[in-house]
Amino acid sequence: MERLDARGQVAMPGLVNCHTHAPMVALRGLAEDLPTEEWFNDVVWPVESNLTEKDVELGARLACAEMIRGGVTCFADHYFAMDAVAAVVAECGIRAHLGQAYFSSQGEQGRQQSLEFALHHRGGAHGRITTALAPHAPYTVTDADLAATADLARAHGLPVHLHASENRDQADTSLARHGVTPIEVLERTGVLDADVLIAHGTGILERDLSVLARARGRTAVASAPRGYLKFAWPTTTPIRALREIGVPVGLATDGAASNNSLDVWESMALTSLIQKSTEGDPRWLTSRQALHHATLQSARAVGLGDRIGSIAPGRRADIVLVDLTGPHTQPVHDLAATLVHSARSSDVRTTIVDGRILMRDRELLTLDVPAVVRELGERMPALLDRSHGRRIQEYDT
Amino acid sequence: MERLDARGQVAMPGLVNCHTHAPMVALRGLAEDLPTEEWFNDVVWPVESNLTEKDVELGARLACAEMIRGGVTCFADHYFAMDAVAAVVAECGIRAHLGQAYFSSQGEQGRQQSLEFALHHRGGAHGRITTALAPHAPYTVTDADLAATADLARAHGLPVHLHASENRDQADTSLARHGVTPIEVLERTGVLDADVLIAHGTGILERDLSVLARARGRTAVASAPRGYLKFAWPTTTPIRALREIGVPVGLATDGAASNNSLDVWESMALTSLIQKSTEGDPRWLTSRQALHHATLQSARAVGLGDRIGSIAPGRRADIVLVDLTGPHTQPVHDLAATLVHSARSSDVRTTIVDGRILMRDRELLTLDVPAVVRELGERMPALLDRSHGRRIQEYDT
């Protein structure tokens, strides 16, 4: 047993990043100041058609380094070549909830690979890896494929992690084309009968609330507010309405290609600020609530509500030590407010996952950032080449 | 001459905090999740009735430490007992634009003290201190006092720094009570004939734009978006409209009692995000523009547009070195985006003001934070006592 000197520091549960595409850190800052459609069609999806397993591996290493330094002890990832991500998770010691993404445009193979990934890696890395089926979204996966996914989820006891009603446009287009919202699509295809993690949900409409209420206990939503502002989406995740129907909302960063960082600490502060502003109520979403979303509600959202998200006997030791001695965090009149509104991810001194120290006094113990950055830099010209005119998918909600 | 090893770092102009109440760091986190009126009347103004010069001195030291660590090389302060702030500025080496605040409830004495402060300290600290007359706001200072202030500004060649149209409520109340907006009050009392720095301006209305356009070249606005979200104000500073009429908008944090930090880096990122969201336009307020607001436009806002705000021959050496080697700032595809959306204030390694190094490799060279925190802590019970039932002013827009 090792003793850590943590004078002037606070121990708190590690933050959980409920929805990201970790390897996309390779594209950080590549597609700036663009509407969603151009971001996907002109930059991200063309570039992703070049993606190799090695790119994913290096991106995942860089992402894990960033998250461990930012006090994130668990992340839910939804991406491609996820075997490489699982290997990085095993190697660096972080906890993760992983799903191999697929589109219907890949044919049955995509869904099959997602299932194989989920079954193969479930319980991996000494139990630190949990898995999900990961259809991309109702606008890129057909109803038939969603229904088949729901069947697989039931048959194998797997959760589903997908994007749905990401923004109001998607909800409106779904209504216009199919007469149902994306959330209603999830219900009628049986997806909501599984444990489901819905990313974003800023397009969740009033009529969706009763649907989600019926799936209470199985459904959660991940909110990554920074990207919604950056894309100028007209709404944010309706956290207050979801709370009223008992649906947990975890916090997230989405990928760094849109969010520019994997900083859940910032998501926590932004969630409080944007919720106050959106609801027109300064008393709503206090710092205490923001901490609850970033820890225990996030843990529930990734199906780990009984294992992580709080510091208590019987829970896994996913703990971060936060330095409060800096001038920007003094004096401390209200600890929750200090943590959410004054502290920054860079105030995390030490990060512990499953009892193992992954960062001590800001020093990463399991990852070599300069080596990753160098190797990633060498691969960049091939990764960024868009002269081929291909893209992995078309954004057309 | 000293050489600094800054490999992996970017040199950029120091950020300018265009509007704060630096000593209010002592109240950081004391009045959380409250509407503006309760924040003022129930907590801040009662506590401020206990304020001593020593509290202000300690608060200013803590604030300067935080700002220097966050890459802020100049701040505009609007507070009480400003002699103490001026002394701290002289001692710690930062640059500042200082004004002694006053309400009409103080009688003529308040205005007189504001003038004496401005004349006495103008050009102080080897030219690092500039000064302003600092009436509090049109809702706490009468038209007659504003007119007298305008006369003093003209007679002594001093600028004016005040709050005006902070929020929509103030504008609406002014219209209902007096038939004019707060901005129109500034015009008719002659304040807009002086060089004026207007804090916040989230209540600036369409009809105010022609008024401000007539004051172009003399007027600037300071925007501190975090507090507007936290108070759930319905609008933010109309930066796009102000840009169209040629009024510079500097970035700010306001005091830490509302903003919870003096982190202009965060104001820069939030300004970009909130402007995109508010205008419904992801192409607006790019990272390059955000940097321009935080540096050169902020410098202009505090009357120092020809001395600081850019790195160029003839400018004062107010420079910060920003480390971009962290995993959260790699790779760099777009330097401006990396600085605004991925880097954090904690990535500032070295802060230089007027050619003097105030922080080197994160070590503060002119301030002793633990000593300040200790001494401030001892004074806290007396400072926070609200049993007397007094307050320095009433919030009633």
C-alpha cells in the first residue's frame, strides 16, 4: 500500500466522459467554424476514409493522455477500428465503455463486426472494458438494421450506444420524411427495450418525453454542450425535462474534431452555465448538480452506476486528487462551486483508476506523449489527404 | 538581456482583462446560483460594507497572482480603496487601468475621491498605471453626477469607466422610468463625449446603436460572457452589431464573486462559442477574431491601443509564452483554434509585462500566494459578517 501526500487537495470520483470519439483528437482544429453538414461532408468524413488502425491507435493514446491529465477515469467511445482503442485502454490503465460504430451503408458486415467487437472485448483489461453495440444514428442506420441491433442486444445482453436527435434539424427532417421523431424510431425498432445511451439529444421534442419515460431505468443521455454552441445549434440537451422523467444525463465532450478538447471539466462548467441561461433560471443546475452529472449520472449512463461514480466502500477506486491551493481556487467558500466554476482540469494532480496511479503530480506514468505526437505527425499527410474525393458516409439527416 | 528557452511554446501578446473588480476574489463562490438582485442586495453589498483597505490589498494581490498565471498582462479595475490596488500593481509588476468607483449615495465626496485617485495615480508605476473616472452606473449615479463627471473628464483629459445597460432589465427599467435607455443617458449627460469604457452592455438596444456610432473612436464595450450565463440574463453583449458600427469590444471577467475566476482565456473561448450560438452562425467570431478581441481590441478599450495588444516594434513588451506540447493541444492544425479552443490559461508558462518577467515556467516571481491566502483567511469572519444589516447600496435598476 502506498500513501499519497495530498495536502491542499480534494479527493473526488474521477469524471466520466460519456460520449466521445477518442481517436479524433488527430483532427483537432482541422474543421473550424463550419456548419454541421460541411464539417461532416467536406472534412471529417473524407478524412476518415483514409483512417488506418495505426492512426486510431495513436489517436487513442493521445486522447487517453489528455483525459487522464484532465481527471477523466472512464470514457465511452464510439468509433472505428476499436480493437486498437481496446488495446490502448488495456495498456494505459484507463476504464472504457467501447463500441464499434457502423452505418447501414456497410451492409450486414458492419453490424456483425460491432457485435463481434462487443462480445470479444466485454470484460477485457481486467474488467475495465465494457462494451456496447454501436449503430451510428437513425439517419445513417435503417430501421431494419436498428431492429436487428435491438435483437442482438437482447440476445447477448449488450447495451446500445448511438447518436439520436443530435439536433433539431435531425428531428424535423425525421418527422417530415417518416412522420416520427428519431426517438420514436428507437422505440418502434425495439432499441429502447435495451439499455441505451443516446448521444446529444438536443433535438428531443416534447412528444419524445413520454417515450423516454417509458424506457426509464434503461435509457440515458450524454450531453456535450460545447459542440452545440460551436455548431450554433439552436438548442441544448433538455436536462431539466429529462430529470423530471428520471432519465440520467451524463456529461461528455464528443470528439475533439468538433469540441477541440476532451475536457469533461469544461463540460461540467458549461453544462451549469448553459442550463441556467437556457432555462432562464440562475438557481437551476447548481455546482452540486453539475458534479452529480459528471460523476454518478455519467457512471449510470455507461452502465457502471454500481461500480464507479462515487467514493464509497465496494466501489472501484477511480479517484482524482484536485489541487485547490492555486490563486484561482482561493478562498474556498463553497467547495462544489470551487470545483465546478473555479478549478480547471489542469488542477487535477493525480489520477487513479481501479486502484492504479496513472498520473502522479501531473506526470503521466503509462503514456509517452512526445512519442505519440511525433509518430502521429508523420502520418498526418496521408491521413489528411482529401484529393481522392471519397467520404465514408454522406451527412443528409 | 536574458534569453528564454521557449521551444514548443508560442509567444503572443498578453491578454487584457477589460473590466474586473479584482479584490472581489475574496468573495469567490460566496453568492452562488442567485438572481442578480439577491446577489447584490443579500450578499455582495452587505459584505462590501465591511470592506477595509487591507482586504482590498490582499484581494488585489490574490487577483494579480491569478491573472499573471493566466496570461493577463493588463486589467481594468473598478472598485473601492483603489490606492491599495495601485500599490499592489506597482509592487507586482502587472499593468492596470484603475478607477475609484462611486455612487451618488456617497454625495459629492465620492466623485471627488474618484477624481483625486485618477489624477494622483495617472502614469504611476513607471507608466504601467493609467486611470479613469469611475461612476458606478446610470442606475446608481444621477444624471447630474454623470454630467459633472463628464465635465471633469473633459477638464482633466480623463477617460470614464462605468457599467451601463448591463442587462435587458436595466434598459427596460430606464425606458419605463425615464423614457430613455442607459446609453441615451450617457449621451445626454455628455459622458459619451469623453473616452468611455462601458462594462457589459448586454442590454444595448437597436436604438442605442446610432448613439454609440456617433461616439465611435471614443467608446468601447467590455464583455464578460460567463456571468451573463450564470445570472441567466436573456442576452449577451451584441458584439456583431457593435463591430458593424466600429465600436471595439474588449474581453473581461468581471469580478470573481460572479464569474468565479479572472480567467480571460475562458472569456475568449466563451465569447466565440456564445457568439456563434447567439447569432446562429458557426462561421461568426472565429478563433482569430476572439484573439483580436482579447488582445488588440481590449487594449484599445482601455486606451492603450498604441502601446500594447500586439507584438511589434515600438510596443511595450507585454508578452506571454504558451506551451502547446500538452496532449490537449496536439496536433496543431490551426494555431488560432488551438489557442482559443484547446489551450487553457494554465498553458501559459511565462508572463512578461513591460519587459519584466513576472512568471517564469509557472513560478510567480513577484507575489507570495500562500502568505496572501493565509492572511486573507484570518480576515474572513469580519469581512463576511452580515449581522449588521447594512449594505453599501441598493440594487433597484
